[in-house]
Amino acid sequence: MSTQRIYFSVVLCFFIATSCSNKKTRSAEVTSITSSKNFDTVAVLPDETLDIAGYNTAFTNNITQKFTVVPQKISVITGRKGLKVTVNPSVLEKEDGSAVDGKIKVKIIELTSSDELFKSNAATVSNGKLLASGGSYFIGMECNGQKLRIKKGKSLQMEFPQIKDDEMELFYGQRDVTGSMNWVKAGIGLKQQEANDLMFTDSNRFSSAAFLSSFAYDEKKELKLYKTLTDEVYYYNKKMTIKEIVDTINRHSKKIYIDTVYTWPKELAKLPKSLRVDTNYLNAVYGPRKQFLLKTCRDLQEEKERLAKQKAIRDSLNAAWQPQSLAGQIQKYYAPSAITALGWINCDRFYYSPQNTEVPLELPITFNNPEVDYFIICKSINGLMNGRLGKNTNGRYVLSNLPEGLAVTLVAFTKNNGQIFQCKEEFVIQKNKPVQLNFKNISPEEMTKIFGKNVRT
């Protein structure tokens, strides 16, 4: 009996030990799977080429704004940084030529700084010539999973924020097989939008009963507007034109003056000059477009003082106000533009350089002729140049066709012995003056941080 007990005890211990071992194995497997799922860095294998495009794509995906509009009406979409897109479903079609038959999904990317151009790999170059950017934008549209395009001969209206005072024109962006951007002239110049206060010259639209003396009104307390300078009035029972009455009253000192007022609706000034307007109707309703008003010099002085007070109040409020976003700072727009293609669009101008030159690069002697991806950031003009220097350089690395005298920041990446290296050098482009590239080893996590994958803008 004691022998059987010993036997059963040994068997029981064996099963318990085996069960515990299996539990530990399964537990280890679960832990391994969980750790793998939580690992949020890019695995870079030693024998792989460095994929900068993957980081660029991660950045642009993160800043893409998404909208949905219905196909039954025209909608206006405004991006965070001010881009306005008028979505007119009637001028859109699917890429296979079929009609829009559902909700339209719109994607917008707004790049307004050289750092954003760098992170998205949106170089500002047109056939090798450097451009100064006034904002780069991507506009894409889909319907039921199919890309949309603008119908041939049609266009969409867009308004681009004016973030530069320079004269700009539009370019369409095209990426090659390597992902590099080239900009092609769209043949559309950008004009600064005219101010809203267009219908008054000597006066302004705040002139009203609250700010004028009784001299400017008739018995019915209405403004006395004169259609011509030869309109006649009575002055001490003497009939004379308004021009004559001004000359008479101002004989010894200036007391009154003639103010020119435009009486037609100010919106008419925004219409294209080629559009015909029924002037007979406007004359019948409003009278002549240009009419005249008699005002005293005291009116003029009081109005100046009132406007000065208004400006002081407005300036103090503006000084204290802190906008929540860049869109809150944008005050000016270019006039609406007719866009004939979706995709990348840039407000650019060619950067004039009296002379271009080449800059030799000096790499660490321990590097064995590696491939180098580089970005030249031009903050002063909001521009970007990029490229890759290959292995077939016989150890000589040169940046060509650079504008001499321009201050830039060079950011470069390479791999050596399976590890990632990065450098950042600031310098002024000078003929044949070498630039030493001080590469330092960085981790995939640090690469992710450079391109701001986890930062929403």
C-alpha cells in the first residue's frame, strides 16, 4: 500500500510540473505578441536602403484635413490655414468619366513653412529652377471610393491666402517615381484682392446723420446729394450752382467743401470688367453713379478725430488679441482663381539668383561611399531643394546649381554599417567652399520625432 501511494505521488508531481511548464510557455507567447503589437517604431534592417519617403508620407497623412460635402449643392470649404475651396459637383466627374453619384470626400493639405515643405518632401523646384513659395496645397476628392477630377473645359474656384507680399503665380505639382516634386506653371497669375471699401473716395461709408452737421441735410432730414456740380441752389435768395456757392462761402476762409460720393452698390465693383451691366436700370434706381455732397470743414475735422479714435481702439484690441491659429492671422487673400486640375497646387515665384554655384561636401572618413538623402531648407524665401547623392560618386559629393549667397540649412540622412546617421548644417552658399557633414547616429524613434509623426498641426 505504501508503494502505491509513493507511485501515485510521483505521477501527480510529474503532471503538476508539466502543467506549470506549459502555462509558463503560453504566458511567454502572449507576452511576446503583446509587446510586438505595442512596439511603435520603424524597423530598419541593416541591409535595407533608408526609406525617407515613408516618414514623409506619415507626416502628410497626419496633417491631412478631411471634409464631406453633399452632391446636391455647391459648398465652400475653408482649411485651418485659410485655403478656400468651392466644391461645385456639376463640374466634377470620376476618373472613368462617370458622374458623381454620392457624397464627396475632400482631402486638404496646407504647407505654409519651409519646415513643413521639408517634412512632406515638397521641394519648390520647377525644372531645376528654385521657387520661393507662398504656400503649397493638396486638394483631392473622392466619391464612393473613386477619385474625382475636374471636367475638361471646366474649373473650380479657389481662394489662396496671401502670406507673402511678393508677386506670385500658380504651379501644378507632379511627383516622379522617386517621390520628388516638380512644379509646372499653370499659367494663372495671382492678383491681390481689392479692398471692400470701393464706393467712396473723399468720404467713407461711415458718413451718416450721426457725423454730419445740419448743413448737409434738407428739410426732410435727408442727405442733399447733387447729381452734378452745376445743380442750382438758393443762397440768400440768390440762385447759383453748388460750385459757385462753395466759392462764395469760402471767399475769405475755407468753411465748406464738396465731397464726392459713389451711390451704386459697392458689390458692382467686384464684377469682371467684361460683364455688361444695365446702367439705365442703375441710374433709374440710384441716380448717377457719382454724386456730390456739401460738407463743412468742421465735419471733416470731426470725422478725422472720430476715425482716429476708432483706429486707436482697434489697434489696442488687436495688440491684446492672440489668434488661436494661423488662420486667425490671415487678413488678405488673392483674388479667386479658376483651377482646372486637382492635386498639388503651389503659390510661387521664381527665385532670382545672379549666379549659381556648386558646394563640395566632406563626409566622415569612416563612411564607405554611402548614399546620402539631403534637403536644403531656405527659410528666408520659404523654399526647399532635395535629392540623393549616389554611391557612384567615387567618394566626391557635390551639391550643384545652388544660388550663391543664400543662407540655408542642410539636413542629410544616410546609413553606415546598418545604422542610421543624420546631420544638420547651417551655412551660406559660397562658390567652392566645402561643407563638413557632421553625422551622428540616431535611432528610428528619433527619426520619427524629426518628422513629427505624433504631432498634429
